Amino acid sequence: MVMITRHPFDVSLMTHLFYAMNIFHGSYIWGIFIAVSRGQLDQSLTYRNWSVNNIRWVLAGSGILSFILMSIMIPTGNFAIAAFFEWTMTFAAEGQALALLPILALAGSIEEE
């Protein structure tokens, strides 16, 4: 993760993409596995009247769609738009990690009892 900051998008494109692909592929594989593995367990969990499972799938789908759009923008030379989609992937991956908070909150309440 640190290496991606040493190779900015506009200075060292191929090295940046190498590290970015490792990060994003790993995070979305992890996010999809969490959505699948917790699907039955978290059916009743909601956040602002949204099912947590639906939120996980929307975040995974938006990250994958952003990856596809970024991959289309890079060869055409639209680096600013590609960077936008890269940041969209980043926020979606962070959202997937935040989707674990309801589980952690439940774990804390179980330990207190």
C-alpha cells in the first residue's frame, strides 16, 4: 500500500497500476467473500432502512464498475477521469470495510452480557 504513493499515476503509470491492481483486486475479492459468507447471518441487519447485505453488494458492484470504467479511460488518455474512477474504487472499498461495523457492534454487546 505504501508503494503506490511512491509511484504517482502521472509519473510512473505502469508501476502505479501494478500496485493498484493488487490492492483493488484483493479488496473486492475480500468484499465479495464477506457479502457471500455473511449473507445469511446478517439478513436482519439494516442501516437507515437499507439491508447491510444490499449495501455490501452495491459497494462491490460500484467498485467493479469503476474498475472497468477506469480501465477504459487509461488507454484513451483520459487520466483525470481514470483517477476519478480510481478514487471511486477506493471509497467503495472503504465502504465495504465500514459495512463490518454493525457486526462489530453486535459482538461488543454480546461480550458485555
